[in-house]
Amino acid sequence: MTHFKKIIIAFFIALLLAVPLPRFVFAQNNELQVVEARKAQLEAELAVLEKEIAEKEALLNSQKTKSASLQRDIDIIKTKIGKAKLDIKSQNLIIEKLTGEINKRTSTIQNLSEKIIREKQSLAQLIRKTNELEKNNLVHLILASQTLSELYGDIDSFSSIKEAVKDSVDEIKNVKKETEGEKEELKKKQDEEVNAKKKIEQVQREMEKNEKEQKTLLSISKDKEKEYEALKAERERRAAEIRSALFALRDTSAIPFGQALEFANFASSKTGVRPALILAILTQESRLGENIGSCFLKDSSTGDGIGKNTGTAISRVMNPSRDVPPFLEITKKLGLDSFGTPVSCPWTVGWGGAMGPSQFIASTWKLFESKIANAVGVSTPNPWEPKDAIAATAIYMKDLGAAAQTFTAERDAACRYYSGRSCSDPAVKNLFYGNAVMEHARNIQENMIDPLQGV
């Protein structure tokens, strides 16, 4: 092979592997500097706000220790409103900061995707060139080459292109891996943005309620203590009403909300999962139970059973290999009738057999049994006992990430509780469950738990 021919082949390979330089490099660098500068400014503003919020929180805690009085209540409400305004301002700064980061990562992903396309195009050309050289087999090269040095030159060219193909494939793999990492980080930032927006919605609702209460308190003059006492009495009446209201539980008797909250607070202290979220899961399961009803297992070999209220034969009540053996063991240890203890009926597909308020199937309950027992201080936890079921829900939700106490973490944990898959998993449509649970949690927190605070 002539020296000129070698230069041409080397130039061809270099062209194929060349990656075009980004356009408007200086403009992009300048834009990046602006974004980074704004990010630093936002972080500094957030640090100041966080300090002010902490001071408001300390003041609020101090005010709550004072004896109940009209002025104390007014001061507390004013502090709450002031803190809420700081919270909203803080969350808006967080959203602005996240928007910049999301835009930056979206742009990076776009650039990486374009790089993959270019690499694939280069790879395709390299493969075509390899195929052309492979057509000229060794015998042909020997016969065609005029000299031994030309033969070795052709072989070297073939090896160079083969090596270039390998490098191109490796580059595509690396870029794909980098792209996946960027997508994961983008998802985190998008979740954080959703959390910040939900936090603003929550704080705004709280502020509206506080402003309304402030207006009521300010309308009571200092010489009208009887009006203030009447207001306190109304709060106490409402609190007693909430505590005594029955809280529905699936496949067991309803209990007073005050007792359910006591159990949820206990479970929360063990797991870090919000009491409102724990009770929201149980509420959603109770609502689902109204739709599909309860069943009794009747045939341990097939898992078939009957409807609890209708007596109608129903197949697939419980998985005979996975859940019937542990179910028989659980009910026997608790002294319960295995064929007269309610479990969930099956949906249109799959198996039923979930037990009690927390709706664990027997095989899953066995996995958590020792944790539940340790939490509630019993040797044999009972899936149909409210305290045990509430603890079970909290323990499982903690394992699913709900202790993070952000909107997206809690909603995703709820979806996984329901189906074992995240809310965004396209294989299942379970976002309805996560959204329903979060709405129940909001209602329970704002209309049932908050009114009990300080009463």
C-alpha cells in the first residue's frame, strides 16, 4: 500500500469518529455563568429565609407555652401567618432554583441524545467500511497485493477500522449511561419542584384559615372575655366530636377517631411516617372494600371461597400455594376460624386474600410479622386488630420511602403499597390510588388532626 493510500484511510477513520464542536460555544458559556450566578444568589436568599423561619418557629413554640388567653391566641395566629408568608417565599425561591436546574439537565439530555445519534451514524459508516474490507478476503488481498508491505498495509487498515468500531460502540454505551444518570437526576429535581408547589398549596390553605381565625379573635374586644370563653368552648366541642367520630376499618369494627389517631401517633413514633398518611391508607382500603366486598376461604386446596354477605361461590379467593399455608398458620395461632375470618375478595384478575385493615396478604404479613410484634410489644400480632394493623401499615410505608414526608415520596409509597410499583410505572395504572390516598391524608390532617392541636 502506498503512503498516500494509508493517509487517505487514516483521514477517513478520523472523519467518521470526529464529533462536531458545539455551536455558539462562547454564548453557551456566558449563559451558563449567568445561570450559576443566579443559583448562588437564590441559595444565599434561601439561607436568610431559613434563618427567619427558624426564628418564627422558636417564637411560636415559646408563645404556645403561655397560659391560654385571648392575646396569646392572637399572638400565635400572627406568628403563624408571618411564618406562612416566609414559607411561601422560600418555596417560590426553591421552585425558581429548581426550574433553572431542570432546564439545564433537560438541555444536557438533549445534547447527549444528539451525541448518541451522531455516534450511531458514525458507527453505521464504520460497519459499512468493515463489510467492504471483509469482502476482500485474505486470499484476495494476497493475490491483489503487489508487495508484502502493501498486504500488511491493507491488514493494518482493516484492524484500524475494527478498533474504531469497538471505540464507537464503547462511546455509545458510555453516553447512554451518562444520559440515564441525567434522567434520574432530572426526575429528582422534577419531584422536588412538585413537592415545593404542593407545600405552597398547603401553606396557603393554612394561612387562609389562620387569617379567618385572626379576624374572629380581633373582633373580640378585651372586655368581652365571655365571647372568648364561648369560642374556646366551641373548639373543645368540635374536638370532642372529631375524637368520638367512628373511623372505618376494613374487615373489622370501626373505632373512635381519637383511638385511631392514638395508634397512628404511636406507629409514627416508631417509623417516621405521618399519622395522617397512615390513616389515609386505611381509609382508602376501607373504600375499596366497599367496592369489592369481603370473602371467606372455603377450600384450602384450590383457594376458592364464598362472599361474606351473599354466600355466593367465588373462585381465586386466596392463592393456595403462596398464601393459604401462612393464613392457616396465622389464624390457628390467633385462635380464629380459618374458614370464617374475612379476607378480601379477588378483583376481576388475580387473587384476593388480603387481611384486615392494612390488607396484607398472608405471605407478606409473615415477612413483617416480627417487626410488627416488636413495635406493638406482642408475641403474635393480629392482622384484624386495629393497633397491629396500623403499625403494619406504618412499617411497610416506611420501607417504601414514606418517612421522607414529601408529597412525591408519600404518593409513590402509596402506589407501591397498592401494587408494588411506582406511580409512574406504565405497566400499571395505579396513580388513582396514590392521588386518592394523598387527598385523604390532606383531609385527615387539615380537618381532623389540626383542629385537635392545642385543645
